[in-house]
Amino acid sequence: MKTDRSPDAVLFDLDGTLIDTAPDFIRCLNALRAQHGLTHLPPEEIRRSVSNGARAMIRVGFGLEPEHEGYAEKHTAFLDLYEAGVAVETTLFNGMESLLINLENQGIPWGIVTNKPARFAEPLIKALGLAQRCAILVCPDHVTERKPHPESLLLACRALQAEPGNAIYVGDHERDIEAGRNAGMHTIAVRYGYIEQPESVDLWQADVVVDTVSDLAKLLQ
């Protein structure tokens, strides 16, 4: 990224980067387990897999893969439970609100590029009061290739008239950093997200790694 001017845009992954969706994933998965007569799993056991989506939730909660009998039924049931309450306990990560305000005060547009389907992402950011503030929301529904392909990031940059080489992508998964690199963007990996092996973040080849939202905010000031 060029250093002689502010970034043209800052783009965020959603789950585990901008917002803490884990509480609602935990709530829904344990509710589904209860429906099948199973005890609740410890929150941390579920939390670290949230960025891998509903497929990972069914793997963690029931030990099932897509090819297994009973997977499709539980996958659908989980998504229905989640859709009915996408923002019951979900919040911005602590400190993220002031970070966004700072970007807005600087006149730097910020947006979201996520692999979360619009079916869930759109009502979620609306419920959190972010829909009018977010300059762009790109979901898999809007592109032909998901991250780590750069298509969604390049689409966002075009919409914001941002030069990819002077834009930032922030994420908590290796595919986020790979997508950002593929798009020619400056990448920031956040270790506070939903990461199964936090030490692995250093191997993702991000331009910068931060441990906390506070560290991220300082970097973007």
C-alpha cells in the first residue's frame, strides 16, 4: 500500500473480524443438539470453527460431513435456526465501533466482503445498524467465485472507486489473506478472530498481523 496518502477504502471480512457472531452460532448449534437429545458443547469448542460456516458447525456438533446420512437435514435445520435469530447475541467486537467512527471521520469508506450468504448477512448488518454506514456489502450471491478468489474484493474496489493497491482487506482466515493478496490489496490478519490455531496466522503471509481490535485501530489511524 502506498504510504503518502490515506487508503482509498478499508474492507472487512464479517464473522470473526468485524462482528462477533459466535454467540448466535453457539446458541443455535446447542439448541439443535438439544433437539436431538445431546448435551451442550462448551462455547470455545464451537467458537474456534465459526469462520468455517454451517458445514463446520455440523461437523463440530454431530461429527457429520456432507456425504454422511443425516447431514443435509441437520445442516438445513441449523441454517433455519440461525436465520430466525441472526442478531440475538451478535455484536460488533469491543472497540470496533470507535474504529469505524474514526474511519468515517477521516472520510475513508469501509465495506464488507464475506463468504456469508446475503440471506444472513443483509439482515444481520441491518439489525446492528450498519447497513447505512457500510459503503459496500459483497456476498457470494453477488459473484461467481468465493474467496480466496479475488473477484469479490475487486468488485468492492470498483464499486468504491478504490485502487486495490491502495486499499486494505482485514480478515481472520487464511482464505481472506489469500484473496487480498490475489486482489493486490494490503492485507491485515487479525488473531482475535475464530482461529483454530492462532500461531498459524503468522504463516498466512499477511502484510501485518494484529492481536486485538485496539492494535487494528492504531494501525488504521
